[in-house]
Amino acid sequence: MLPVTMRQFQVFESVARHLNHSRAAEELYLSQPAVSMQIKQVEEIIGMPLFEQAGKKLFLTEAGREMLHYSRTVLEQLQEMELVFSEMKGLERGHLNIAVVSTANYFMPQLLAKFIQSNAGIQVSLLVGNRDAVLQQITENRADFAIMGLPPEGADILAISFMQNPLVVIATPTHPLADGAGIKPRQLAQETFLFRERGSGTRSVAERYFASHRIPLPNNMEMDTNEAIKLSVQAGMGLGIISQHSIGLELETNRLRVLNVDGFPIVRNWHIVHRRNKRLSVAAQAFEQFLLTEAANLTPLASVV
């Protein structure tokens, strides 16, 4: 049997995933020389190079790709073993890894806080990112599950809806359409919109909305965060389409206005997403059930003005 240690599997997997020694070192709280030494030792054990350098870029060799497959298999088996023993201990201790899209982070801390109050022994890791980053966490089996509005398609993915996600059109209160009633889609065609990046859930909803009314997508600018959209709309740069969950404070303080547009709000759902064959820990199962029962008791959203 090849004498590769568990730590070496972890170091190799991290370097192979990032294709960067420095980022792997940061992730594993190691020095870069320590990471390089571990990789060199693994290559000596295997007897073949696992990486090759082309300019400043690092690539996996054929042996490296095989090693990555087996490393992930070994690490997943270790994780499953830890889950089995955690299940034997119940909820007195455990670890919960959750990845959420940035919009969900407006309500997720409220739910997590309530869950932790009843389960003080559970340690929680929360990653907040865009949809692609969250999906990567699921694909690489680094998160127990993800919270997102638009789940990916695929037979190996399980998505469970647990709460409504109303999407609304927002404007500054001084916008000419701010006090309008029954605003028609055609009235929006001449407006500038501030959208999230391509592939995001709200961007996809906006594209489908205008396409369903046979209206070309209006002039628009892309923003990488909801905060950037809200601030830009407040500054009068254009209109936005955004989850109502993310604008409660702005509505209460009259910094934003929800427009009365025909066809809005477009109600979608928030989903719990994980790999279908994922063996959830006791902590993850408990939090999933908690979401299904407690989400409806969230503090009500500010009313639409």
C-alpha cells in the first residue's frame, strides 16, 4: 500500500483544486514551503510528477488527474466515517457547512441564530458567494447543502423548496414611475436596468420576463452584488429587479420604492440543494428540518409602498 498520509491527500486535493500552492496554503493554514514539500513527497511516493508548470500556470498531469480522483474518494470516505460517529453522538456536537447565495444571506443569519440557540454544540461554517461559487461547493462536496433561488438541473441534484422568494422592481422614490399604478412592461423598455451577472437567478428571471412580453432586454449594467444594485438604484442610475428579502431596511427608510409593475412580484422559491447521494450528518438533517418548519415564521417583510 502506498504510504500516503491523510494530510498529504488533503494538501494534494487543495493544490489540485486551486492549481495554486499559495491559495492551498492559505486554505490549510500552512506555509507555502510546507505545501510544496508535501506535494514533493507525494510525487516521490507515487513515482511520477503530479503537476506540470507552463509559464506561471500549474496543470495536473495524467497521474495528477488520477490522484485527484482517488484523493477525493478517500477524503469523502473519511468524511462519511466522521458522520457515522457524529450520528452516534447525536446533536451534542457536530459541524454544519452551508453555502448560500448572497441574497439569501439577508435572512439566513436570523434562522441560523435561532437554530444555534437550541443546538449550542453545533459549529457552523457559512460561505456566502454568487451562484457559481455556491454550486462549486456542492459539486466538490465541500458543503452539506446550499441555499439558492434557482437550483441547477441534473438527476444527481436534489432541491427542496422551503420559502417563497418574491422578486420586485425597485426604483428611487423620486423616479417618475415611483407612484405609478399598473405600469406596463412596455414602459420599462426605455429604462436602464441594473442586473446581477449573467447566470444569476434574478438575471434569468428578468430575461424571461422581457422575452415573454416580446421586448428586447432593456439597456443595462451588470453588478456583482445586491448591495451595488441597491446603492446604484438609490443614486438614480436606473431600475433593479431584486429579491424583496434584501430591501426591508431600504423600504422602511424610504430609500427605495417597489414599482407597481404588471406581472410583479414574480414569486419564486428558496431551495435547499444538495447532491442526491449526499449522506447528511445529524446536524445537517436537523437544520434542514428546521428550515422547513421555521422559515414561515421569519419576521414579515416590510410592506410594499
